[in-house]
Amino acid sequence: MARIPDAFIDELLARSDIVDVIGTRVPLKKAGREFQARCPFHDERSPSFTVSPTKQFYHCFGCGAHGSAIKFLMEYDRLEFLDAVEELAKRAGMDVPRETRQQHQRGDFESLYACCDAAATYFGQQLGGSRRAKDYLQRRGVSSEVAQRFGLGYAPEGWEHLKTALGSDERRLALLEKVGLLSRNDQGRVYDKFRDRLIFPIHDRRGRVIAFGGRVLEKDDGPKYLNSPETPLFHKGRELYGLWQVRQAHSRIPRLIVVEGYMDVVSLFQFGVNTAVATLGTATTPDHAELLFRNAADVYFCFDGDRAGRGAAWKALESVLPRMRDGRQAFFLFLPDGEDPDSLVRAEGSAGFDRHLEQAVPLGEYLFDEVGRECDLTTIGGRARLAERARPLLEQIPDGAFRDLMHQRLGELSGLQARVSATASATPATSSRQHPAKRSLVRTAIALLLTQPELALEVHPPFGFASLDQPGIPLLLELLDLCRSRPGIVTAAILEHFAERDEGKALHKLAMTEFPGEPDVWRTEFADAMQQLDRQASAQELANLVARKSSEGLGPEDTERLRALLRARAG
Ligand SMILES: [Zn+2]
């Protein structure tokens, strides 16, 4: 993990607002001092995900997910630690200290991104010089504004254009090969992967170019689409073409339409349907499904009506089922024979395309249509077969109303008693939110410090209780030291500090403690706890001295100490 100065992380977490960060991704509701939502990390009906604006962390009572704004970005946007820090820093208008960026091995990644970026620029320039490519786009009705928005380009005909233009030395050649822009034949000859193709740069969720798709200009020039291979930057099962552009066009995406070709995405955008994305030469994966639903609650899958399209649609359904939490909807649209989204939207415009979407089949209906094929529902055998085929599919749907409805529908179709899903009666997750159990003094002191780190400034070392032989004392001392040396530190930053240590989990649990009353009450409570700890330490020392006095006798210093302790106790 990257080493970034602790002070920077403190500052970053103090200047960011976790409610803001999470709120733009998950709808939050105010509930008392905190905010609540349905957990984005597990399937649930009632909200057990809480965000604390004062402590600047989130916690889920259902699945235990927890952490700071940094952790949230890592988990939710699937960013690496340093990317999450950079993302947050960008929002907060801060610069991540330069030297740490170089120390980190990501220097390597930075050059890969830079290499893709340079290639995208190169392809873009070539587009300007290619009559054929420009004609092609013109025939498709793609304006230069939309072409620019998608960063469209052209890879010229020939074997070594890109290689010559950008591979000026060994290092650059190696980078080009690493990001998949060069191919190597059996003889070891290296040449341009994309030749005489329209180029569609593929952006990641932060808008960086990470790969390319190339489309033939003429029908018979080889495979219609060619993609970058998997590279350190590009995992096709996790990216969606066009998602970056859709996100740029909407603050809140009303719905997402999944189509098969990159050109379809661009055409739809050109004709006013700016919510389309495409998978990257692969079937829809469960990762795709999650990514889609994280961006929009309604997802429309748009497929050719042919056999291949039907197969792809079923794969999409299988990937989507386990992600069908309540509130999410999936629809399937099969296009008329010989049509694709591009031809359709050009012929009928965006309103026409919307009309087709309205005809899309809801997931439930599509599922029963498909499993019901070749099942004669007028016979008992046919209905049993339907039930047998449908059950394993319905089992994959997360607990919730949708799952219950699907079981109910299966009951209606098969005539078999709808089986109440086993987990439907599970106790609400909030029941795990218990009243604080009786805590030890040390734990109380730690929990109070985590609630209000500045309490540490009200006590001063040396601490009498430091000698106390009790679990948690070294941790309490370390916390006091941390909070005293870094005034203004927020709870989340403390937890981040301990994130990779064994104590991290226990600290997070303690940080969840809700103390009744107001900060003034906590201050008194904290002072009390510290005093009691001091007294316990004295008592323990006293007991030790008395025991040693009778067993081995005490030297003059210890005798003096024993007297002082006895006097203090009497006083
Ligand atoms: Zn959860």
C-alpha cells in the first residue's frame, strides 16, 4: 500500500465530507445525527447502512462494511488506495504530495495511461486526414461534436504507422505493446494492431483512456469490431463502453440502455438517446450488472432478435438475477429483424426509439417466457418441468419483494403452492444494533476519544495509568499520543491510521458507540474515566508493593513510594 504522509490523510479526511461523497452515489436519508441508506454492499430491504457526519465514517449493521471516505471510494468505485486518495483530493481541491506519487510503483501505471492518451490523440489526428473515415461518419450522421465527445479516431491502413509515430524508443515500444496497441507475430515481428479501422477509445470511470475498439469501415474487411486485449489497465468484463460519456451528460442517470456495438452507442447519442452503453465484445458479466445498477435503477438490454441475440440476452439475465435488489428493474428489448439500434434511431428518431423501449419485456416476464418454452402448461408434467427449471433461477434473486413476487408468479403458472422464500422472515438487520454492553473503563475512554478526539488535549502526560497492567492500556496511550500530536484529526482518520493493524476492527466497533447527551457530558465522563484509571493504577501498584514487602522486603525507594500511596488513599 502506498505511503502517503499521515498528516495528509488527516487533512484530506478532515476537509472532505463523507456524506457528500456517499450521497452522490447512494441516496441518503437523515436519521437523527446520522444518515441512513440501503446498504450498497449487500442486498437488503430495510436500511442498515449508516453514515456519520461527525465521525466521518460509514457502517453497515447488516454486512459489517465500514470505513472512511477513502475506503468507501475503494469499495464502491473500485479504486486503488492511491486513486481513491486522489479522487478525494481532487474534490477537496488538494494536491497529493508529489514525492509519494513517484515513490509508489504506480509510476508504471501513469506511463501506461499516458501511452493510451497519446495513442488516442494520434488516432484523432489521423481521422482528420482520412477522407474515407470522415465519409463513413458523415453517412452515419455523426457530427464532429459527437465524434469529439467520444474521442473517435482512425487507425490508418498499413503495418507500422502508430509504431513509427509513437514508438520512438525501446521503452515507448514496450509501453505500446503492454497496452495492447501492437501485435507480435510468430516470427517476433511487431506491428500495429489496429489498421484501417475507425477507433473508439474506451474510457474508465475517471475518464482516462484505457483501451480501444476498432470498427471496420467496409463490411467485408474482417471482423466488425476488434478490441484491445486484456492489459494491466483494461479488463473487459468490468468496463462499459460509453459509461463515461453518459455520466458526463447526466448528474443523475435516468436509465441505462445496453447495446451491442460501439457505433450504436455513438449513433444513439447523436440522435438524442444519451444513455446507451455497450459491453466490450463480451457477454454481460455479473460485474457489468453491478456497475449498471450502481449507475441507474432501470436497465434496458437491447439485443438483435436473432439466435445470437437471444443467447446473449439469456446470459445477461443470468448475470443480472443475483443483482436484482428491490428498486432495480431490468427490461429486455428484441429488435425487429435486420434492424440495429443505429438504423432504428436514424429512421425513427429518439422518440421512436423510446417507443420501442416501452415495448421492452420486464425481466420476470422474459424469464418465465424462456423457461416456459417447450413446457405444456396444460399438463401436470409440463407445469412441473416449468417449476423445476425456474426454481434454481429464482433462488438467485436477493431477498426482497421482487423475489417473493417471482415465487408467487411461479406458483400461479405451475399451480404449485408458492413457497415462501426461506430468508423472507429474517429478523430486520437493525436488531443487531444493541445497547452498549457494559464496557471496561479503558474501552469507555477509547470510545469517548473516538467520538471526540479533541478530548485528548484536555489531559496531559505523564499519565498515572500508564503502568496499569490491563488490556487496552497501550492502545489508549497510543491513541492519546496520536490525537495530541495531530490536533483536528477526525475519527475516520484515526481509524484509517489503524486500518491495517489488528486493533483496527476493535477500534471501529468502539467508534460505533453512541454516547447519550452532549459533548460537555462526554468531557466529564472522559475525565472521570481517566481519574478512575489512575486510581486503579495506584491500587495495583500498592497491592504489588505490599505483596513484595511481605515476600522479599522493600528497598528505601519502594518503601517511600508505598507510604506515599497509602497517604494518598487515606486522603
Ligand atoms: Zn451492508
